[in-house]
Amino acid sequence: MTNSHLSMRVALYARYSSEGQREASIEDQYRNCERYAEREGWQIVERYHDKAISGSQGATGRPGYRQMLADAQAKQFDVLLVDDFSRLSRDQVETETARRRFVHWGVRLIGVSDGIDTDVKGHKMLSGFKGLMNDFFLDDLRDKTKRGMVGQVLKGYHGGGRSYGYRLVPEYDPSKKDPYGQPVRIGTRLEIDPGQAKWVQWIFQSYTDGLSPVKIVEDLTRREV
């Protein structure tokens, strides 16, 4: 093994979103990349991550990803390891843009689980195929999410999001248990929050009395609501 091989500076990037993943998946991804670096005798010099951020977001919405790209361009490391290319992005265009950037900057990009390596011939085709698969995954995820939200609303449950003046009350099915033995959550109802509801009523009454929206906001800020 050559000295240049041993002196390779390696960075790791990991990301998880709400796609059935959990915070520990960052460590799981790191561990997979660490094993790869150890086999190669490479030194890990930096770690980047984004937690609970969708892979459909570009660099703007992911601070860890944005910093990683900036450091790659500045040649702060020689190789970037990701568990697989979907951690870079679920968007085909963003994945391809990232791959081209790394090639242009002379930084090697490796997807450990999917076997894509920008130093290996044919990586363009593999990356393009993987990006297309991730694009299809996003489209399917959007359709399933929308379908699920519509179904919940038709059953009388809340469709998502938080509304001031209400609190979210989960509803469970006592006859069904999750793998941990807890009742399965089947939906969420909205319930009036008395503490917030009085301010909702105050806002409407103030507007009816002639206060402008700007004045209402100023009063709420002054009252520390």
C-alpha cells in the first residue's frame, strides 16, 4: 500500500428524513462508511450530516450538505463516502449535479452500499440509473403521502400540520399493538386549546373593533403572546 493511499483524507456525509427512518440511522450510515474507510486504510477527517431533512431538498435547505460541498470545492478532503447515492439527494438532477461537481473538483465520490465510485469506469451510467430510481421513489412517496392524508381526513382525523388555537390529540386502537407492545396510533384529532383559543378570539374581536393587522401583531408582541 502506497504512502499516497494511506494519506487519503476522507469525509463522510449522512442524512435521514421522515421516510420511516430515525436519528440513529445517521450513526448506522457512518458505521458502514467507517468500515469501508478502515478496509482501505483511509483517515476520516470530517463528518457531515442533515437530520430529518428530505432528500428532495437541494443544497439551500440542507446546511450539512451545503458545508460539505463548500469543503469539497476547497479540497478539504480527497474522498467523500456516503452510504448510498440517495443520501446525497432523491432528486435525479441534484444527484447528477453533485457527481459532476465532485469529478470537476477532483474529489472521489463513493456510494458504499450501491457500489458507485467516480474513479471506476461506468460510474456515469450507474449514477444515472440510481438517480432515476430515486426520482421514481419520490414520486411514489408523494402519491402515497397524499393518499394517506386524504384517507385520514375522510375518517374525520386531522390531515397534518399545527393550527394555533388547537392541540393535537392522538387516537389509538386498543386492539392493535406495535412491535413494542404499545397501542397503534390510528389518527390525530384537533382539540381546542383554551389558553390559545382566547387569543384567537381576541384577534377576531380586535379586528372587528377596527384594529389593523399590524396593530394587532404589535399588541400581541407587546403582550408576549
